[in-house]
Amino acid sequence: MKFVASAGSGVHGVELGIVTGLFVLVAVLGFLAARWRRTGSQRDLLEWGLGGRSFGGFITWFLIGGDLYTAYTFVAVPASLFATGALGFFAVGYTILVWPLVFIFLPRLWSVSRKHGYVTPADFVKGRHGSRGLSLAIAVTGIVATMPYIALQLVGIQSVLYVMGVGSSSSSFEQDLPLFIAFVILAAFTYTSGLRAPAIIAFVKDLLIYVTILVAIIYIPMRLGGWTHIFSAASARLATKSPTTHLPAGSTLLAHGNTLPFATLAIGSAMALFMYPHAQIGVLATKRRSTVRRNVSALTIYSLMLGFVALLGYMAIAGGFTTKTLGNNTQHAVPALFDAMFPSWFAGIALAAIVIGALVPAAIMSIAAANLFTRNIYVDFIKPDASPKLQTDVSKWVSLLVKFGALAFVLGLDATSAINFQLLGGVLILQTFPAIVGGLYTRYFHRWALLAGWAAGIVYGAVVAWKQSSATQHHFASQVALIPWTHQKAYIAVTALVVNLVVLVVANFILRAVKAPPGIDATSPADYDHDVEHEEAVEVTAKPETV
Amino acid sequence: MSGAPTPPRTITPLRLFATLCVLAPTVAVIAVPTYNSATPRLGGFPFFYWYQLLLVVLTGILMVAAFWAIKIDEGRRKRFKAAAIAAAPGPAGDDDEEGVAE
């Protein structure tokens, strides 16, 4: 059964028309969002950068979901199953593990941030550990890890454009122009509306994505001859030995030695996720402490959806696609599958879902990175007396800068390097876990010990990740590497975290022994259970302003 | 529910229940060898796949249970504290019984 159609040949008019139409709709919503649910002065960073911290359960569900399940998820997770099989399915285990973790520690972060007006995780670290240096380390890690993540959203859009025949033009200017236009519009509405824009667009995004996925998991297996056939086709293809390496590409069950990589990828990714500033932003923007916990159960619906999205990779195999027919880029698997399977009007909707799915996280990520820069670099080190208005302005401009940096990244380098840097970003961001999550529970660890552990984890993780090579890639070829002195592989981020923790404990012991100054803790134990209900809602100073 | 209210302890059955609800999915995911198998199949899905998808649904249910357990527990603590303040003569206020861990 072959369905391989015309991936990358000629412009697909109907699809392009629908994608453009939906994109325009979303852009208009993005600009209108500036006037939506305004609670205070637009000049305040809490307004622009955290949506006035006014979001209730319903919006939060869309915002966090829209934030975490990015265009890249929709493209890369199935691509990973397409290329290697069962190991790629760790993404489901990872999104299961995320929710218990969120349930445990995020209410504490919410409480202490609300009590002290923290906008970023680095704000909290500074307040808790009394260390600008440690806070700077957290902020820089956050920005460095987020940048390639934004770039990857563009890779997601690029793969859709490629499949619609827009990206296949020989002229490179023509090829990049649609991406450029999409990004200018994204940058403009993020600038004017702040976090409110992605919050509103997330509704449209999720509606399109849920419709697409529901149809895809019913309709495509019907056309391909059922799930049994899909799994056996995938199994057969993955078992085929590669002519260059003489090894099978993978299998639909975990091969011997892949158990620990699978488990550590799931745990490490889950622990890393809410260290990303863009993930925390959705939590800090909520109205009440209980909003997030209440939401966790409903957020698992996204995890279920991700599980089915992942299986689209196997459907692409069963549909007859090979790496070669995908233009030597497995990232095209899902867009190409949609293009080949669906009638063109529905393919247009499905592809629009991916493109719009890129806009929401890209906007939130750029806001998060901008907030980090403003609060923890600009105010802390450059201009301590910056007014709230100036802080907001700086954040807005930095959000533009960050996005165009990501654009330059994708246009200047290739998509592969964006993916490599994103993998590296996961390794780096996990190293902030002890300072942030540890800090939520204890002041036992000395600020300099946390900094030493962070540095050790970063250096170890970056070096090991860089050294991974394969037949096709010299560096960053794998997320898993041998644990030193063993024959067992594990996710590099987790091994680096162990290095981080060992250094942390040893350094902590020494620093406490020599009685190094521990720094001032601005928080008190009760702050971690703080809720606005007790305090007659100081935050909700509803004075609608027309500017 | 009779007589003077007893102060809530740090570990209550409700909190223990919530902890178990949160730990169970974590343990289930980490125990990879228990589900790395093709059989039993369900609707064409190998066990490895349908089990994990089922686990997502179960996690959602357990999180609802944990949320309500914590909510009821916190409600009881709040009521006890309010009752204690109302009953106590003299300057009531800052006896922070609530400062216990989550």
C-alpha cells in the first residue's frame, strides 16, 4: 500500500490558502488580545509578562497545554518513532511523570512568587539564596536553553511549508520569505499584547489540533488497513538492516540495553520541563494556588493526545514513506503523512494546526526569555533603579530580539543544529533543578555549592553531548551516552545531574565547615503555603485603563 | 465527630492517600521491564503501547483523587485553626500551626 504523494513538488494551493486564512485569523486575535481581561496598568511587567496574573483554570489549561505541546513535539516525536521505534515513545512516559512532579512542587513556587512578586524562577533563586551570581547562572541557563527551542518552532513551520511546496523553491529568498512574514507578525503581536496573545491563540490552536488528531487516529488507520497492520509494517521496516551500519534502525519494543535510556529520558525530560522559564510562566500567571493542582488531571488529556501523535510516525512507515521520499529529513514525516492521507481541505486544517501550534510556544518562550533578561540581568546588573515601565519596555524589545535571533539561527545555520542545541538545552536546564526545586524545600544547600554543582553539571553535560558522534553526525548525535566506568547508557542530562549533585554535596560540606557566609533568605516558611484568598486579593486592583 | 476537636497531625490518612496517588504513576513508568512486551495485544496495539496510553488515563484519575484529598485535608486544618482561634482567650493570631510541609 503506497500513498507517497508529491511531498515537496509544486505548490499545494488549497492547503496553502487554508493555512494562510487561519494564520490571518490568529494574527488578528493576537493583536486584539491586548484589550482582553486587562486588570492593571499595561506598563507593569506583571501585566505584559504574566498577563496580570489573572488566569483561571480554563485559560490556564489551554495556556499550559499550548505551551508544552509545541509544533516541534508534533513533528519531532513522531519523527523519532519513524526513525528509531520504541525508544521515541519515552515522550509518553515523560508526559506522565511531569504531572505528579508539577502537583508536588509548583504550588510552592506559585505561593512564594506571588508573595514576593517574583516574575522569573531566577527571581526566586535570588530571594531564597541571597545570591545574584546564582540567579544570573539560572537566568543565563534559561535563556540559552530557550533560544534553540524557539528556533525549533520555526523548524516546525518550515517542514509544513516544505510539504506544501512553498519551501522547495530553488531561490532561497522565496523559500524563506513565508517564514519571515509569519515571524514578523508573531513578533508584532507578542510585542503589543504580551502573554495575553498566546493565551487567546491557544484556544484556536488546541481546537484545530484536537480535531486533527481525532480525525487522524480514526481515519488514517482505516485507510492503512488497521492498527495491527501499522504496527507490523513498522516492526518490519525498523528491523531492516541499514546498508551502511549493518544494524537494524530500531524496533517496536525496547532492545536490550535501551531500558535505562528509556527510563532516564522520561525522568530527565520530566524534571527538566518545568525548569524551562516558558513552562513556569503559565503557572505563575494563574490567579490562585489551587488552579494548577486542579488543572493537572485535565492536562493529562494532552499526554494522551501526544501518545497518539507519536504513533503517527508508525503510520508514516505503514503509508510507505521512507527517509528518502521525505527529502532525507524524517522531520517531514507527519506533515507529509497529512498531505498524502487527507483530502486537501482537511490537510490544510491539519497543517495550519502545526503552524499555529508553533506560534503559541514561540511567543511564550520569547516572553519568558525576555523577562529573565530584564529582571535578572538588566535590573540586577545594569540598571538597578529601572522603573516598572522601563522594565516592561526592555522586556518587549528583548522579546523581539530573541525571536529574530532564533530566526537568524534557523536561516543561517541548518535545522539539524537547531535540534542539536535544543537537545543540549535540555541537558543544561536540568542543572538548575537543585537550586530551584531544592530551594523550595530547604536552605540546607549553600549558594556557592549550588553554583559549583551547576557549573560541574553544565560542563560535564555539554562536553559529553558534544562528543557523541554517529555515521552521519560528528557531534551531538545522541541524547544518551555511556555512564562513566560502566557499559550502560543513560540520558546525558540525568548523568550530568548526578555529577551536579555529587559536587553540590561535597562543596556544601566544605563550605559549611569553613562557615562561608550563607546569604540572606528573603522568604519565610509560611510564604510557601501563601494563597491570595487569605489576603483580600491585593492583586486585583481592577482599574481598566485605555491607552 | 464528637467533643473538642483534636489537632490535625502532620501525617493524616488523606495526605498519605494523596502521596500514594502521586507516587503510583511515577513508579509504574520507571518500571520499564514490566511493560516492555508485545503481548497481550489489545485492538492491534502491542502491550508496550496500550499499557502506557492506559497509564496516562489512570494518572489523570489519580491526580483528581489527590487533588480532592489535599483539598479536604486543607479544609479540615483551616477549620481547626479557626475554631482554635475562636476558642482561645487573649491575643489570638500568630500561632502558626499551618507551617507544616505539604
